[in-house]
Amino acid sequence: MINKDLSIDFLGVRFENPFCLSSSPVGNCYDMCKKAYEVGWGGVVFKTIGPEHFVVDEVSPRFDILTKESTPFVGFKNMEQIAEHSLEENLADLRKLKEEFPEKVLIASIMGTNEEDWEELARLVEEAGADMIEMNLSCPQMTSHAMGSDVGTSPELCRTYCAAVKRGSKLPMMAKMTPNVTDMVPVAKASLEGGADGIATINTIKSIANVDLQHKIGLPAVNGKSSISGYSGKAVKPIALRFMQQLRTADGLEQLPISGIGGIETWEDAAEFILLGASTLQVTTGIMQYGYRIVEDMKNGLMHYMDEQGVEKLEELVGLATKNIIPAEDLDRDYKVYPVIDLDKCIACGRCYISCYDGAHQAIIWDDENRVPHCNTEKCVGCHLCTLVCPVGAISKGRVEMKPGRVGKASDKVII
């Protein structure tokens, strides 16, 4: 049995493994968090706690999913707000969880409407036993413009509220960023200037996932109407990874501590986030579909990957891929790679021919008589759309050729 060290130090707090419930419906009360701890999650970000004066009043129904062909849960739309329980109940749950699971990491997510709220909530969750604070500056479906993503798009407010939290508590604190911005760097830097010790990213993306064609209403429909709200799940992973990369390559943020969020469902997803700089990982949508026990597969898969890579400690992998993502203008444009078609694997479906003709450069030639495709290298530009649409993996990257007049050797190129 493979056994690797999955523990990680994040903001001075030791996690037995990097996997955490994110602040969301999956960590809404004591019973849920207790079960998560028992099946092996390293930490919990308890669902966002608001001030006593803010009353949560939810809609019904409030979830929707985006599907593709036979694949459910490609994306998930959520109209739910912060924790609906009273402040007193939430604080009691925090105290009980820490008493029963002192070795597990308990992170309190908080959200206020003004500086006084943020400072007071920070003080209260520290007194209740939290190990860390996450500031929710990013929920896209709050009914108050003084809360959520409307705050998270403002560097000034983020700086001010982070400072307020630091006045209220000495706990390590991360600011949870909204992706509903063009550039996250100014907001992240402002949060750090205000006292944040690290960043959690990304929260959900403002969305309309589906429209009912018969009733002409966005989904989910609430008494004949809908609204823009947060989108999560596997479909947002590429966006989350993009924001992390931009943060970790910004001037002064190269070693930024990040808790990664956004479409993590498998150990492969987890490894991608870690390689791009995340130290801890937060999960919601995968749990909502498959339950808390997905953490067993994620931990096991990550340990097998570490063994394959010759790595003993998880922290050795953090950020290793960052240096290999560079500006587009710096990419090597001196060569192209031709596809090679394995006719023994080919099932003669014609997908490569159709996609190349209708969506690329008409470089796949179809032999009607023998029902086999061939590549016309005079037309092929090496885009490899054909390799991506082939349903049986019969097309791969083949011969490398330098472009006319370019200096260098094709044999020196790294092809993956």
C-alpha cells in the first residue's frame, strides 16, 4: 500500500491533507462537518456566517445543472446565499466541532456589511475555536450590495474590510476572491495590504446556466422568474487555474499562499491545482454529486501520483507547473507537428474528416472506397483538432518539422 505525506502547512496551520469542504451547502452545520471529518477531510470551511442583523431568506428551487449529451453536472448553478442558521447556532456548531475534532482544521467563513460587522465576526469565530478565517468577499447572489461579489470587485473595500478583520482577530486569514473581474491581481494585492495572509480562489462565476424554451424563463424558475447567480463545477476549472496562474506570476505575488477552488472532483484535478500553486483545496460541487467519500479516491490517487513522481511530501509539488506557462508572445512558433493516424485503431467513423473540413483546414483526406482517413501535410497546420475529436485515440502527434527559414532542429523540440 502506497503511503505518502499529504500534510501541508498553510498560513502557519498544519493540515493532515489538503482537502477541505468549501464554504457552501456542503458544510452548513455540525452534522455535515462531523461526517466530513470522520471520512477523512483535512479541513472544513464552515458555511459563511453573517451578522445577526442580516436575515437570510432563500428561494425555492435554487439549483440547476448544465449537461452535455449524457454527462450531467458539467456545471452547477447555485442561487443559495450564506448560512441560514442564527449567529448563535453557527458559533455553537464551531465550538462543538473544535472540541470533538481538535486535530482537524476548522476555518470560519465570515461576511459582514460594514467594518463593525467584519471586526465583530472575526472576534466571535476566534472565541468559538476556529483555526483560521476566510473572508467571503465574493458570493455573487447576495441580496445586499454591501455584501458578496459587489464588495470583492473593489480593491478599496477589500483593503478596508481585511484591516477590520485583523483588528478583530489574530487568526491567520485568507480573502476569498471573486472571478467576476477582468484582473484579480489589484484586488488580491489590496486584500494583502489590508492584512490578508493568503488568498482563496475562485468563488462562483455569475451565470445563467439554462433557459426554459417553452416558458422563456431562466432556470431555476422561481414563480416564473429567475436571476443571475453563481456557477461552479468541472466547467469552471480552467478559469480557476487561469486566475491562480495570473496571481502567482504577478510582481510580488510569486510565493502567494493560495487555497484553490473551482471544479475539483478527482485526484487529477487536485494535482493540477497544486502544481499551479495551491496548497489547500476546497470542494463543493463534486461532493453535492457524489458525497463526502470522494476524498478517499482523491487522497489515494494523489499518493499514487506522488509515488510515480518520486515525491515523498506533497509540498514538494506546489507550484511546479507555474514556470511552464508563459505569455503567448514567448511561445515557440518555429515548428509544427503533424498528426499520425493509426489505421489499426481507426474505426472509420469520419469524425476527424468532418471536424477538419468544417472546423479547421481541410487537411484530412477521406478515402471513400476504403473508408480510411489520411493527412495531407501540404494543408495541415498542426492544430491537432483531429486528435481531440477521435473517439478511440487513433490519432496522435507524429512528425515534427521546422517552418521554412527557421533556425533549429526538429529533434530538439519537446512534444507531449
